Amino acid sequence: MSGMKKRKFHIEVWIFLLVICCFVLLSWNRSPRETSFMDEEEVYELDTVWYSDRQEEGISSLPASFACDENGTATVYTTVSDNWAEYGNTLCFRASQEKVRIWLDGNLVLEQGGVDSDTRMFGKSPSSSWVMLRLDPGSEGKELRIELSSPYEEYQGLLNQVYIGTKTALLFFILRTYGVGFATALLLLVISVVMLLFHVLYLVRKVPGNQFFLLGLFGMLTGIWMLGESYMLQFFTDKLMWWYNVTFLSLHLLPLPLLRLVENLPDFTYRKVCQYSRFFQMGYLCVLIVLQTTGIRDFMQMLNLSLVMLLLLCVGIPILIYWDYLHNKNKKISSMVIALTVLCVFACVELAYDLVNIRRQVGSFLQVGVLAFYILVCYFTIRRAINLYVQGMESAYYKKLSYLDQMTGCRNRRAFMERENAWAPGQEDVFLMADLNDLKQVNDLLGHHTGDIYICNCADALMEVFGDKGTCYRMGGDEFLFWGNAIPAGRLTDLEAEFRSRVMEKCREISPLCSISMGHAFATAKDRSLAEVLKRADENMYADKRSMKKGTPGDKES
């Protein structure tokens, strides 16, 4: 047992190390010498001073917020320097929930964002995107003016860091910076599809349980949310506003399957808390949708409240799980504790990197932590499902084995008695009782081993003739029973003759004493119990035995 626990522990450690290695490979900051094909063209932070008509002093350090007019619009400008061409011909910055318009020497050269809210299903659909502006030759000395407008006060007048370089270098820069989140989201989606396929497989095999469905749904929602937060969707679709609505919906939906998974933890003490939290989250989401569709408040305006509620869930539920594991000694939830611990480790690393102001995409470690948590939960769920399936198969096998006579392969008396208890009058059942003749003499003269062969040969003959027409039982040492249904009397007589002939053929080499006596009876509407039918079959069998001793074997239905 200790060896098995040690082996399982090693498997969990290997999974954890594999996730860390994947993260290192995805986020390793290679030197220019190692990736010269990507780093021949550099990306630079644009070094210039930005001015605004509503501010006296210029600002050179970005990101920064500029003064806005009463409509939430800010206009900033600078002059295209002669040395910009040395760094590249394309400007790039991130517009956060903003409509952007850019003029070069008074000419409108780019307009991005700001779809009419009346055409959207969910009112004002927030979206963020990368803005890229190619500077044509001869732009030196011209005024570059950027207009930023947003319906949200916290984003009004916000100008993020502006980069300059070639378009290829900028795309590689975005890929290196935000590729971890995008790859993590895709991997989550792939694994979630696998979990849903597992659920379909279990439905086909009629295995109860919804763990795989809940895992697949949680992974799908988390993957969609991470795709929306990856800053990469702009390069694959032009439906950014639709995607951002889906992203916000996914963010509010993903706690629901997770809470349901926690409810299903074995012997979890605080299931009611999770259940009430799930109902509250569903109600809150309904309120959000109503507010958005009516135009009162949209997802973005409710984001802070939503994040507070999600934070309470993210802190409260793990505390309950740890408390149940440590204080209530519920060792059955150890797998969830391990997965949560891995997630907490990555979250702490993310927080530490943020505190020391390491220049890395915020959320990379947390995203990989979510992936590690999801993989571990999937692994433990699959392992538990396989164990339960194997236990079920073993239970079914041993149950079937308990109904078999190990010597002959026929059903045993226990199987007959269980079926007898379920029998009801009025069925067209037929019963054939069979008894080996002179088994005691065979045992005394030729030994019990030969007697066993005699029994097995008779059982083989019985199953060969009657096996596909009903069920054959071994009722005792030398007594057998066939239970069939709707067999005509004439057909049954022919089968009895064939059975008698098979016995004689199989036992010819054992002893001339070997033979079989049999008698059958048909159930009628007058029979109130199975014992009445079996009594008639037994009487007919002994009548046949007496006839055989007189040299005239036969059988009749009473």
C-alpha cells in the first residue's frame, strides 16, 4: 500500500513539473543571440513629449491620462521627429476601451473603434485593440495628433505606451509578450473538448455522473475568458466587440461549474455554502444582463463590483476546502487541495513579480497556474472515474461469478432462487427437470473424478441443446433444470430426445451406466406459485426414471 501511495505521489509531482516546464518554454526570455531571426529588428518605446490643448505642460512618460472635454474626449499631439525613421516606420499602442482617430498634418489617416451602440445587442460593447499606424516617407516634421474618446471615466484620456518599429518586429513583440496567455487559453479549450468527449462516452455507456461535463464547461469558459484577455484576438477576428461581451459573460459564468464541482467533492461539509453561492452568482448574472440590455449599466461599468464578488469566491471557497481538509479531517478531498495549492503557488509568484515591478505581462504566472490547476483536477477526476469504472466492472464480474456453478458453467441455485422470487403467474414458461442416473455407482466404481466428468458432460449436453432457448441451472449434485418460455410441446419432445442422445454420446466412454432422466411441465394460468409447476416437472422426471429402469423411457406433461 505504501508503495502505491508513493507511486501516485510521484505522478502528481511529474504533472506539476511538466506544467512548470511548459511555462518556462513559453515564457523564457531568450537572448538576441538565441533568437536572432526574431530580434534583428528591435521594438522601441517612443521617446517624445506629448502635448494637449487642455494642459500647459507636456508629458513624456507613458502611460498617462490627459485632460478631456465634457464628452470624454482628449486630444494629444506631438511632432514627428527626423530620427524616428531610424527605429522603424510603424507606431503601435494599445487603446483601452477607446475610440481612436489619428491626424497627420491635419489629414485623418486612421479611425478605429467606436461602433454605434444602437446596433449592438448588448448596448455599449466595450473593446480594446492594438492601434498601428504606418508613417509614410516624408512624414518628418509633421504634426501627429491623436484623439482618444471613451464612455468610461477611468479610461478617458488614457494614452498607453507608444512603440515604434517595423510592423513585423511589432507583431513578434506582441506575440512574445502576450503569447503565453493565448497559448494557455488554446490549451484549455483543447482539454475542455476532451473532457466533453469523455462525458459523451460516459453517456453512451450509461455511466452516471456529470464531473466531465462540469470540467469541460469550466475549461471552455476559462479558455474563452483568457482568449479575450490575451490581447491577440485582433489578429484573428474583426468581431472584437462581440468577443468582449462573450469574454465578460464567460468571466461571470465560469464560477458556476466550479462551484458545482466543489459541491460534488466526497463528504464535503460545506456543500450548502457552495450551492447558495452558485444561486447568488446566477442571480447576479441575470441582473447584469438586464442592466446591460436596458442600457442602465453595462458590463464594464459593473466590472469593479463583479471583480470584488469573484475575489470573495476565489478566497472563500479555498478557505472552506482547506478547513474541511485540515480541521474536519476530510482526506477524500486531498486531490482538490493539491490542485488549489498549485494554483496558490503560481498566484503568489505572480504577486511577487508584480510587487518587485518585474517588467513582464501581468497575469502570465496566474494564467499558467489556472492551467496547472485545471490539468490536475482533470487528472484526478479521470483517475477517480477509471477507478470507479474498474470497481464497477469487478463488482459486476464477481456478481455474475456468484451466480455461476464453477464446475459446469451453468447458473447455480442462487441465481434460480433470485429469478424465482420475481416470477409471476400467467407466463408461458416451461421447466425441464433432469437427473443423472446411477451417479453414486459411477463414483464408487470409477472414482469421484470420473463422476465429475459425468456431471460436466451432461451439463455440456444440456447447454448445447437448450442453452439458446432459455437458462440452464445446476440445482444440486446431479440435478439440473432448464427454464424456457413459449416452447411448443412437440418441439420440446424433440429437444428432449436430442438431449438424451447427446448425453449417451458424450458419456459412452465413461460407463454404460451413464444416462439421464427428465421430466417437464408447462406453467398455466391456474398455477399460483412456481413450486406447483416444479412439483409436476419433478414428478414427471421420477416417472421417467422408473420407466427407464423398466426399459421404456418416456415423459408426459401432467
